Amino acid sequence: MPWDVREHAGRHYAVAFHYALHDDAWSVELREAAPVPATGGTHATVTHLPGAAFLTTLVPDEDPAAEPTVRVHSPEEHVVPYEIRRRCTEQAADQVEHCRKARR
């Protein structure tokens, strides 16, 4: 599962991508990211790992009639900076365009 980590005001957020087989859709998820636990390695390229998703955009790629949907998973309140949310929306829109082009 690839992810893109962004920092805003000292907090880190990840936009993660994976294929949700049970939904026949690409999943673009907004998650808070946490620092990688120290393991003694000196050349770590990954500094943060995505946590649990709290906002998911599902982008169907099999059914041409299916529309993308957004799911909110949040038992607690999440305050997300506008720029982080905007970037997540842009990445979801790019995935929608990619899947629609593939169906043509």
C-alpha cells in the first residue's frame, strides 16, 4: 500500500492507496501518520507510517455506472487542515480520472 505523507503544523497526515477487492474499487484514504518506532537503523527512508483511515474515497473501476463515494470513519472528531484535505481530494480526483480513462 503506497502512501504520501504531508506535514502541517507539526502533525503528519498520509494519503494511502490500495485496491479494496470487496468493493471492486480503488481506495484513497486520509489517515493521521505516526513516526516510525526507532529500531536502531541509521538509514531509514520511511519516517512516518499511516494510522487508521478516517476518510475514504472509493473509486470503482469495474462498473461504469458506479459513482465514487466518500466514507467517514470517525468515532472521534478529527480536525484536518484545509490544505491536507484539498490534497487528498486532488489525489482522489486523479484516481477517478485514471479509472474512467481505463474504461474507455
